[in-house]
Amino acid sequence: MKTICPTIFALLISFLLFALNLFTSNLFTSNLFAEEPIRVLTINVRLSTARDGNNSWENRKEFLTDIIATSSDANKPYDFIGSQETVVDPRPEFNQVNYIVSKMPEYGSIWLSREKTPEKGEAMLILWRKERWRIDETDRGTFWLSETPNIPGSKTDPKAGCPRCVTFGLFRELKNGKDTGRKLYIGNTHYDHMSEESRQWSAKQVMEWISKRKDPNAPLVIMGDLNCGEKSPAVRYMQGEPMTIDNTEWQPPLALTDTFRAANPDAVDVGTFHGFQEKVGREKIDYIFATKELKTISSKIIRTKRNNRWPTDHCPVEAILSW
């Protein structure tokens, strides 16, 4: 029987130990530096100036900010929060933007009233976690869902109840204060509550903006209260189906993913509006959409109450995404 030279045997053992150490080191490193997911929340905060009695803004504002401060699994804070109906008002007790921003010091914020004057009205507020993201100041803004998107307070459909807009920004990811090279767009919107035609034109305009965004290689998330259900033409159009307006068929320039449905394809109990009633409605009207580069890890409708009170008249929706 042949024997292995001690020198060769020692070299073989050394090589095996080196390989094992390299494997375990790489395994540890990959777990330690695994890509952090992107946590997103959309929430219609219900305007503070409404006469809601016991459900007034004063009675629920602390609960609402508690809801948005940490993701529902209590694991990590949200990276991005988009709120709708967020009131800007010279009276401090009604200014929801100032209150929410003051309670979230670790977040940056962008917003603009949808009305002609920036000092008063409802805003689409975007909050982002400053530790992880920085906004690209050259690629941010607000545009109106109308034929004159750069004119504040503009609307085209006379049947629309209010001016509607989109607030957006391009965000660059940070790690230890340095750019990772990854970036994504975040958009926040609120479609009209009265006019179906307005919602359809809004969907068309939003999709055109997405297809023509300044950096077409950056993934995108757009969220908001769309005031229409999953089978509506506007929502189907945003997911890639054609839509007919005024006897003209429009083909969408791309298809977005409804992150909730990506994670919960068979869910039936999906209502997100309750109007402070005990029973939640049947339709999901609040959405987080994403371009195909982003994958959905999970998504849920948050129906948390405190002392039998809702934080707002909609159920917030969250999505956890990966690159």
C-alpha cells in the first residue's frame, strides 16, 4: 500500500482548511452585508380640517405618527412614506405637514400644496430615511395632473372635484454616508374622488411621466390613494392593459406591478377605506406600484386600532421590496 508523503499531506490539509475558511468567511460576509430591502408605506391621513367629531385630527395624530414610525413587523423603519390629504395651513393646529415632519426628525421631506397658493391646501408628502437615502436636487418636483402640469392648482376635467398632482424625487442610496451607486424614484399621488374620466386621464399622464423620466434606468415606486378599485380602467392601465377614453384606445408605455397583489395574489379581504366605520369596504383603493426591476418580498394592509379608534379613514398599505 502506497503512503502519502507527509509534506503533500500537510499541504492538502492546509488547502482544505483554507478553502473551508474562505467558504465560511464568504457566507458570513454575505449574511452580514446582505442587501437591505426597501420598506415603503402609503397612507391617506384624512385632512385635519374635516369635521370628524371623535375622529378629529387632534384625537388621532399621535397614533398616526406611531403607525408610520416603524414598519409593521417592528423590524426596521420605513425607507419611504407617502401621505395624501396632508394639510398645509397657517393655523398650527391644522397643519398636518408640520406636525408629521416634526415627529419624524430622522426623515427628510418634500411636499407642495396642490392648490394655487403653497401656504394652504392638501399636499402629497414624501418622507425618506436620511441615514440611507439622499434626494437628487436636480430631479425632484411636483406636477399637476392636467393639460398644464406646471401650473399650480390646474385641472382639466371640469367634473373633477379638486386639482390633483404628483410629488416625486430621485433618491440615491447611502451606506456609511457614501453613495452605493443605486438609486430609485419615489412618487406620491392622489387621484380624483368624483370623476372617473379624471382618474383615467391621470393614470395616462402618470404613466407617460414614468416612461419619460429623466433617468430611465432607475427603478421607480409610485404610491397613493387612487380612489378606484383593482378592476377600474385606470388601475388596469397602470398594469399594462389598454384603456379607452372618449372612444380612443390608449396603449400603456409600460406595465407596473401592484406590489400587494404580487405578494397576495389570492387575497379577498382587501378593502382599504372605512371612513372611520367598524367595517372596511370591499375595494382596495390605496396602492404601491413598482417597476419590474423591483421584486416584492411582502405587502400588507395595516388595520391596527388603538382604543377602538382608527388612525385615519383609510388603511395604510406597506410593501417590502428588493432590488
